[in-house]
Amino acid sequence: MNPGFPSRRRLLGLAAAAGVCGLVPRVQAAAPETLGSIAARAGLLYGASIAAEVESDKDYAALYMRETAIVTTDYAMKFDALRPTEEQIDFSGADRIVAFAQANGLLVRGHTLIWNENAPAWLKRKSSAEIERIFDSHIETMVTRYAGKIHSWDVVNEPFWPDHGKPGGFRDGPWFAAMGESYVARALKRVASLDKEARLVINEAHCEIDNGWGKAIRPRLLMLTERLRDQGVPLHAVGLQGHLQPQWAYDDRYFRAYLERLARLSVDLYITEMDVNDESFDPDPARRDQQVAWRYGDFLNAVLSVKAVKMVVNWQLSDKYSWYADPALARKIKGWRHRPLPFDAALARKPAWQAMADAFAARGR
Ligand code: G3I
């Protein structure tokens, strides 16, 4: 099965940029290496989440065009972004991002059809029967609207959250409350019936962390994947988000072994939201950037040794637009701005860029 590489045109563009295809005329210097071109040579898709900033920040848009082969809709395709009220569905943000990606030969990850976390208040007031109807109709509306334009759907995001105390450690929310665990298979089957091309993904957080959350979620995700495979439910890949939290316990070797166990269920593996929380690192930005780079390198060297890993996606490209920079979300630690990504707020490469490039290249050797 084609693991969803960019089109031949895009790949030649990437390869030409990397100067490896030998078609680059001698007189031209090869275009500078990019994370996308280096990853493509190693059989990987590299990308980043993308949001409305690319419409106003043309330099940032250009960075996506240079560095990525695939983009994930950060907010625009979420239920609450699309449907702030019951009467209204606003596709405009999602349509603009999909159009940008198509105009620039970038593949698109649709994030996310079903997530118990971001339900608008009006949905929570509905009866279970109404929620089931809305569930089916939302999936049908989105999947038919974007059919042929989506490389992969995060069909279900973050199915587990044991802290909610629900049976099986499932995340509570309107979809789970109305249908129990069955909402997962129901969503996957419905998408598969509407789009035969898009790859279907369950996307989960925390598995790369070796604290209570990681230890509780990993086995549950593995068993859910196993049940879905045993029941013949369509599922192509499992997304592990990769929001690295070095301030907490982690064991890359153990996580690598976990990925191998998932891979034995014949699913591809995507690292879908990678960034590094630098709150526990050195206050000096230069030293902190090096620590972030080391963390990226260690993590990627571990996970990229697993053949089933086919994709690595950052959660945004630049510190300027990281979710850690969002005043509503950011933990202002020691009064500094977080530096979690391969490009700084001025869109310049950081040591993390080189660490990622080296890990991609090592995969290709
Ligand atoms: O765009 C609206 C704006 O019009 C409005 O004025 C403003 C104030 O209400 O809200 C803006 O939307 C915000 C949106 O980000 C875009 O900035 C939402 O309130 C805010 O909740 C939303 O936060 C996002 C969060 O998911 C919830 O959707 C974060 O940016 C995003 O990084 C985060 O991403 C999640 C993944 O989807 C799943 N994995 C974890 C990851 C990090 O939490």
C-alpha cells in the first residue's frame, strides 16, 4: 500500500531541492536541503500542523512551502471551530487551508473528526439519540466535502483519559456518553464507507511519556487497536502525538518497543504533533535550544528505527505560533517564552532543525 508519499511532481520537487535526482542542471546550485526533502529521501513524510497564521504571515506560509510535504489542520477542522452554534457550520477556514495545501502540492491531514474534548456547549445539551444523529451527519458532511483532498483523517482523537474514571479508561464527552466505546468503530466504518482513499487514523497523546498517564494509556490504546483489527474495522495507522515533556519521566527505548508492538498489528505509525516542552531546561535560550535539539535527536533516533513509522509532523513549525506561546495555554515558566520547535520566532533554523535532519538522514542510510 502506498504509504501516502507526495505526488511524483512533489517528490521530484523535493528531490530536486535536495539535488539528489541528478536532473538539476549543473549551472544551478541545488536548492537548500529542507526537512521535507531529507525526510522524503528516507521514505518519510515530514510536516507540521497549520492554522490561519499562514494567511497573514507570508514568510510563515513560505516556510511551509519549503520545509513540509504534509500539513495537519490544527484548529480549522475541529468540531467546535466548524460548528460554534447548532445552526451554523463554517467551512471557510478549513477550505482556505486545504486550498493553500493543494496550491503548493502539500498533502493534508484532517484533524480531527471526533474528539470528546472540544465539544461546544450546544452539543452537550443534546440527547443521546440526537448526538448519534449529529455524529453520523458530521462525519458524512466533512468526509464527502473533502473527499480526494485528505491524505489521512484523525478519525478519533485522544480516545483515552483514565482520569475521567470511565469504563476502560475512555475519555468522557458527548460521543462517549451517547455511544460508549462503540463510537470509535462506528466513526472508522463511516469514514471508510465515504472515502476509500484517505487513511484512517486513531490519534493519541501521552504514550511517549513514562508517567502515570503514559503507563495507563499505552496498554489501552494497544488493546483497542487489537480489538479493532480483530473485528475487521478499517484502520490504517495509529498516531502518537509526541508532545515531548522532558520534565517528566520518559524512556525512549521502552517507547520504541511499544511502537514495535503496535506495528505488529499491521498498522502504520505516525508521529503526529511533535514538539518539546522546554520548561525544565536552561534559562539561557542558546543552551535551551541545544537541549531541545538533543531531545529531538534522541527521540527520533529511537522511533525512526521502527520501520512502521512513516510520518513525522511537528505541532506548528515556529516558536512564534506554538500552542505553548498561546497566553491562554502557555505556562509562563520562569518568565520566558517557550522554544519548542525547529524554527524560532524569526523563522530562523534552530539546532533542533539540524537534530531532526540528522535523524531523518540516519533513517535513510
Ligand atoms: O480562533 C479563535 C478566535 O477567533 C477566538 O477569538 C479565540 C478566543 O476564543 O479562540 C480562537 O480559537 C482558539 C484556537 O486554539 C485557535 O487559536 C481556541 O479558543 C483554542 O481552544 C484553540 O486551542 C487549540 C486546542 O488544541 C483546542 O482546539 C490549540 O491551539 C491547539 O494547539 C491544541 O492542539 C491539540 C490537538 O488538537 C490535540 N492534541 C493536543 C494539542 C495541544 O493541546
